[in-house]
Amino acid sequence: MSQFGLQIIASVVMALISVMIHGAGLLSLSRMLRSESTVEHLKHIDPMSLRGGFFTLCVVLAMFMLHGLEILAFALFFMAIYAIPNFEDAFYYSTISYSTVGYHDMHMAANWRLLGAFESLLGIFLLGWSTAFFFRMLDRIESH
């Protein structure tokens, strides 16, 4: 199999892993959101209260951690395939790729550079998914 083919397969595998992590995380947060909304409604708690603000902060931190976990998965994968030799460079490269900041491919082995581009595409999608989820969560404030 060609190196290009290996990069495509690796990108698909990492996309599947990341989407499963993100989906499971947002599903858990969605369940927590439904539970919190029910409690707020039954106990007549204003979502803009201190409790509601703390809940919102926890959700934001949890989403941030989900993205961090996905970035970490890519960084560890980069190290496992010897595309980037050390953790700090792998985590840095993964973060700038995932966030679509992009910098340069100096840290990545030339024969694996396509993975960074795929991580950027995936990052756009997953960040958008989180944004949509967050706005849906904020809807509980409007509907109260």
C-alpha cells in the first residue's frame, strides 16, 4: 500500500475515534442538560442563577476537555507512527492543526503531513458541533 493510502486510512480511523469520543461526550452532556433543565423547571430555579451559571461553566469546561482529549489522541498517534518524535511537539502540532490555526509542517514527518490537514478538517467539524450544542444548551435560558 502506498504512503498516501496509509495516510487516508489513518485519517479515517482517527476521524472515527474522534467522532466517537465527541459523540459520547456530547451525549453525556445532553443527558446532564436534560436533567438540569428538569430540576430547574420543577424547583423554579432561574437558569441565570448562580447554580445555572455554574452548570453552564461546567458544560463549557467539559466540552473543552473533549476537544483536548481528541487533540491528545492525535498527538499520541503522531508519536506512535513516528511522525513527530516527542510529546510536546506532537501536542503542539495537533493543537494548531485541530484548531485550524496551522503554522507549518516542520514538526511533522513529510510522509505523514496529510494527517495534519485531515485533523484540521475534523477540528472544524467538531468545533462546529460543540458550538451548535452550546447554543442548544443556552436555549434553556431563553425558554425559561
